[in-house]
Amino acid sequence: MDTVPRYGYGVPRVADHEARRRQVAEAVEQLIADDGYDGVTVARTAARAGISVGLVQHYFATKDDMLLHTFTLLRERVERRTMHDADRAGQAGERIEHILVPALREMLPLDERRRRERRVLQAFAGRAVENPRLAEALRASDSHLEGVLARAIGNGKLCGEVVDDVNEADEAALLLAHVDGLAQLLYFDPARSAAESALADHVHRLFPGPCNHPRP
Amino acid sequence: MDTVPRYGYGVPRVADHEARRRQVAEAVEQLIADDGYDGVTVARTAARAGISVGLVQHYFATKDDMLLHTFTLLRERVERRTMHDADRAGQAGERIEHILVPALREMLPLDERRRRERRVLQAFAGRAVENPRLAEALRASDSHLEGVLARAIGNGKLCGEVVDDVNEADEAALLLAHVDGLAQLLYFDPARSAAESALADHVHRLFPGPCNHPRP
DNA sequence: TCCGTTGTCATATCGCCATACGGTTATTCG
DNA sequence: CGAATAACCGTATGGCGATATGACAACGGA
């Protein structure tokens, strides 16, 4: 992922490629959040990022690449933030449930920042139906999250919090789908605080047992 | 689908306004399903509907109106299909749960037709973030469905299927959100049959009790 | 020092699309 | 029968936006 060749041979005028791309992606994200997906034009993006149209082209061959990269960075950021804790679920001897709930809660649009984020993700999701590359990226990103959750559920089985006969892949997908639905609900109806407890309930039903095998 | 009014000559003075608008909306829906939202242009829509650009303009002042009307008709159709049964939940003496589950199942993309439908709805949902009129229409449509569900849950309370201390408005919203998440999941992963049982489980948890007061 | 490469910019091009417009046909009503 | 009117068509227009192009600047290497 980060193994980009770095392009560092005896070349002149070395700029930080990744930083520039991040800068542009940041501008795109802001534009989507403010004006929607259709509000994104190469010209406006350049202006927002404080650079020229030509430079944007220099870093992204096509507008589509630009959007895709924006989406990728955004998802990576969300995943990093969300799953930072969840990934070591079952290692600390604490109940996995108690690690998972706040982690997943992080995905809900509970403040302005995350509402903006949701807005952008929603716009991307809408385009995914007509943009195969975006659809693939979305799928990949979801698969990754599902993998992390499935592992957490697997750990739950090992330590007795989860009953043995659940299919962790299914349950991970279902949990993620539920969280997504709740996020959608909260986006359009921020007052529905019941969504938060619904999330907790879901996780609680998944992890009903006590933690029998706390790690040292 | 094939019920295009065929415009028999000899009726030009007064044409069936609503039928024409339906015809155009139908074309729009097909275009979105086939080529995505951005694939919809007035010209292509006219071609698809077998009429001229000018005529489309004659029936819709603006492209936005055209799209909005398409969305409205689509949602109405889905609601009608879905809630036809659910609305008389608790009247026949049958368990409400057993009426609600197949009704809500209807919203899941379980066959090609509904996958196409989902595709279109997803595209619309994506634009709703940047289109206030669409957002409002979506909200209104959801509210309506929530109302129907809330009433069903209320009936459940009356006849003992639902415990008394649930908030039916909250539960209706949560149920709908869950169904939406599951629909999304199934769209991208049609093989996840666990989604269907998840829906049934949710409803079953909501309606745990027996039906004590069957109507005559 | 000078060459080649890369970073950067400004502007040109070219297609597409929503909407505007003017014309034609065919009813209905008086 | 003859306006008046609504359904309907084809094309013009004007703007916007992605991408192409060509020029210039800075810097590393020989």
C-alpha cells in the first residue's frame, strides 16, 4: 500500500508526490462535503487546493483517478480511526464487546465532522452503482472491515463470549450492514438516539457469554 | 412495462398527461438502471421513450423535475407493493410478524428486477445529499413507511405480540434502517442469504409474544 | 556550466447537454 | 368552416468542463 517506488533517482526538482496527492484529495473531499459530488470540477478542485489545473493533471491522469484516490484515502482514514481499537480485541483480557461497541460507534455520524464524512461517503456510494472502479474499491474496503470484525468474532468464540455455532463471516457482514443502515438513519434524522443503543444491542446479542479465557 | 399509451392519433387535443409523464419516468428509470444517473440526458430519455426532446420539455419544465417525478413514482410503486399486506397487519387475526416479514422481504434485492430497482434507488439516494428536493422526497417517503410500520407495531402492542414499553416510532425507524442496510449488503453480495434470516430475526424479536386478541 | 528531467502554470480545444425557440399538425368549439 | 389551442417536432444556442498543449522554472548531474 505504501510501497510506492518513491521515485527518488537522481531526479531534479523533487516534490513530495504523496503529499501533493493528499492535498488534492483533501480539496476534493471538502468540495463534495460542501457542494456535492457534482460540485467537483477539476478547475474548482485546483482553486480549492491553491494550485493550477495543470498541476492537478500532473498528479492525476484523469478526474476519475482523482475521485477514486480521494475515496481510498477517506476510507483508509475512517478504517484506521474505527478499527484501531477493534483490531486488538480479545488481547487485553477485556470483553471484546466493550471494545467493539465504541469502535463501531465511531462510524456513526454523531458530530458535525462525521456528518460531513458521511455525506461524502454517501455521495461516493451513490456513484458506485455506475462506476465499476468505485464499486470495486468500496467492496474491497468493506471486505477489509468485515475481515477485521470476523477476526474479532472468532476471538470471541475462543474466549467464550460468542457461541460456537455462529458463522463469523456472515455475522461480520450483517453487523457492518446494520451499522451502515443506522448511520444512514442518523444522517437524515440526527435526533434518533435509539440508533446508538440498537448498535450496542446488536453487539451484545453477538457476544452474550462471559470472557472465560482472559489473556495474561 | 409495455403499457405505453401508444399515442393513438385522433386524441391530440387532450393527451393523457399522467400517462405521458409515466412513460417518460419509465424511460428515465430504465436509463438509470442501465447506464447510471449520469447516463440520463434529456435527449437520451426522449429517444428511449420514443418521443422528441421538445415533448419531454412539454411535460417537465426542467430535467430536475423529471428526475424527481421518476423517483416519486418509483418509491410509490415500491411502497404499494411492499405495504399492501403490511397495512392490514393485525386485522386478520394472523400474527403480525408473519405479515410483516414477507412484506419487508419484498424490499430486498432478491431477484433481477429488484436488483435493478435497488440500483436506481441507490443512485437517487446518492444524489439526495446534494439535491434538497430529492432529500425532501426521500425523507417524506421514508416517513410514510415508518408510519405504516409504527402502526403495525402499535397493533402488536394491542394484541400482545409486542411488549408494552417499546417506542413504536423508534422501532419503526430502526427496523427500516436495518432493512435498508441489509438491502445494501445483498446488492453488493447477493449470496449472503443470512441477510434474510437477519430480517426475520429482527422482526421476531420485536414481536415475541403470542397474539392474544385475534379479531373476529 | 549546460543539459535533461520534472514541477508548474495559463490557455486552447472540443464535445456535450440543458434549455430556448419557431414551426407544424390536428382537434375542438363557436 | 375557421380560428384558437394544445400536442408535438427539430434545431439553435450558449455555457461549462475535461483534457490537450505548449511554455517556463528550478534543480540535479556531468
